[in-house]
Amino acid sequence: MIVKRRRIVAATALAVALVIAIAVAVAARGSDTTDRLSTSAPSTTRAAASSTTMRTTTSRPVPTSTVAPTTSPSTAAPTTPTVVAAAPTAPPPPPPPVPSAPPASTGGLGAVRGRTIAIDPGHNGGNYAHASEIARPIFIGTQTRACDTTGTQTADGYTEAAYNLDVALRLRDVLAAAGANVVMSRTTNDGWGPCIDERAAFGNRAHAAVAISVHADGGPPDGRGFHVNMPALVTGYTDDIYSASHRLGVDVRDAYTATGMPTSTYFGSQGLVERSDLGGLNLSDVPKVIVETGNMRNATDAGLLESADFRQRAAQALAVGIARFLAGG
């Protein structure tokens, strides 16, 4: 009986030992599987850390094939430093464009650009040597007049013919510089004529927008000043230019006062005169005036007319008067 009980106890002890051995073996295998899993795949925490590292690296991102190590921080590979690219330098602004040079001033003469203007320097330097030629009679619509005359001169011999040409050439240059097309009845002072009918005809042939004849008067020695001769109304001759020529006369008169020469004290009214006895006006088909720019027989006026500075002012003033007329027409 006792032996039988010992066997039962021994069998029971053996069974318990076997169960314990099996449990230990199972526990050992479970621990080995856990270790293998932890070394073959990163934990969720380490994967998140790797993702964060990739986002903060801007210069050279970590390749997606690289897996962060599972070792402790002391043995982990160093993280690539973050590099911020420098902002590109903006190019300097281009220099402002250089403005083109302004056009040369025309002194308020813009209205003459592209217009044809006829200038007649009165008389001619050789007229005195061609007395018979310049005496030829010309019918001018109201009467008969001589082809031309010699003109007048100052007390010291400065001739009207020379003065007229000088001012006319200056006027031509002023107008041409402003863009006008200028035609002239003469450009030298060593010939004779042309006659009064041709002095009108050359402007007609050119279809001039305006014509002007430059003179200086031989008035009384005690009289001063300038005057503008305008055509009177002569049916069949000046009726087509009468009104326009009067506007031209007023514009030229007003502009010429800038020279300092007063209006005539001995002829006309306020520097204006209406004439029916001048062939250069009666025979013109374009608006025209004849300007007596001063009195050569007056000492004060003569001093001005002999001055190159005054002659330039005279030319400029005549140009301004012409431009005003064209601008208003």
C-alpha cells in the first residue's frame, strides 16, 4: 500500500516537472520570436521619427530606401543638417530711358511748317544802271505804273535795295528753319527788276499760302516808324484776297511792334494803310502785304535799320506775323 502511494506521488511529481519544462520551452520560443520581429521591422515611433527627419531636410532629402537604425541614440547615424537656400538677388532695375532731345524751338512758328511763303525783297541793286528797263509801264488794274524804281537810301548811302535783301534773306532762313517752303523774287542785289507784275506773279505760280514784300520808306526826315500796305478792294483784281490780306496786315503790324520801331507818325493810321496803286498788291492772287519797315530818311530809324541786330529782330517779327496769320486761317 505504501509502495503504491509512493509510485503515485512520483508519477505526479514527474508530470508536474514535465508540465513546467514544457512551459519553459514555450516561453523561450515566444521570446525568440519577439526578438526576431523587433530587428526586422522598425517600430511605429521610429518610423514617425524618420518621416519627420525627411520633412525638415531641404537641401538633400533622405532617400526613401534608407531605414533608420534601431540602435540607441548614442550609436545612431547623424542627421543631415538642414540647409536653407539663399533667396536669389533681384536684378537691379534698368536705368530710366534717356529722353530724346526736344525738337528745336520754332519760336511759335509752327503754323508755317509745310506752307509755301513768297518773299519779295523790294527793288534791286542794279536798277540804277537800267533806267529804261525799269521805266517800262505796267498796267496794274487801276492805273499804269513803272516796272520798278531804284528805291531810297539813308543819309550815309545804305541803299534800300541792300537793306530789303538782307532782311528778306534773314526772314527766309527763319521760316525755312521752321519748316516752311520759301520762294523769293530775287536772292542777289546785283541785277535789275523784276517788274511789279512779276513780283506778284512768282507767288501766284507757287500757289503760296501768303506773300510779303519787304521795303523801307523814304519819308520825311522828321517822321518815324513803319506801316503795312494792304490791298484796297479792286473788283476783278483784289476781291479774292482783300479780306485775308487785311487779316495778314493786322497780324504783321501787331508782331512788328516787338522790334521797338513805332508805327508811322506820318502815313496811314496805327501802322495800316489800304492802297489801290501798288501793282505788287493788285496783281496778286494770294494774300499779300507790302511792309515799309522804317523810314530811311529819319536819323533815328536809319540807325536801327543799319543795325544787323535790328534786321534780325525785324525778320523774326515778320515771321511771327505770318505764322499768326496762317494759324488763324
